[in-house]
Amino acid sequence: MRPTGLLLAAALGLSLLACTPPQTTGSSPKQTTSSPQDLAYCAKLSQLYQRYVGADPSTSSMDGVTPDVIGGEAVAKCREGDAKASIPTLERLLKDADMTLPPRS
């Protein structure tokens, strides 16, 4: 086999490997243990972040706004129910933008 053929075969094998979903070992999906109070607080923080600091990807008006990957990831995790991972990030981003944090209930 010529060197280019070998490289092509290796690249094809790697691309097929990359497309294969990971194997599960019978474990259930990651369970979050966020309380309803944490989820409500996280939702408030997400709303403030999207309204005043970061862009809301569900709207078409993102003119002049630089998307923040870290903030977007925190909002997405909050929507998925992982408030424990989202709250510290959203609080920091809001404080950095001189926003007053809502009361935590």
C-alpha cells in the first residue's frame, strides 16, 4: 500500500471512530440534585444575564453583542436543570457587569 493510501485508510478509520456514539456501561444519565429553590434562582439569574449582559440566542437581534460562551453554557445548564453548576458562573458574570443580584429565596 502506498503512503497516501495508508494515510487515507487511517483518516477514514478515525472519522468512523469519531462518529461512533460512546458506549454506556449500564449507568443512567447524569442526575442533577438541584433544589426547586436553586432552579428558580438560576432562572432569575439567567433572565437577568440574557436581558442585560449576554445575547439571547433565541432572538434575531444580536447586533453589536459579542456572544459569551461561558455565559451561554451556564444558561444552557440552568435550562437543563443543573443549577449547581450554573449559579456561580451567572453570579460572577452579573457582578462583573455591576448588576445587583436578585434575592435568593
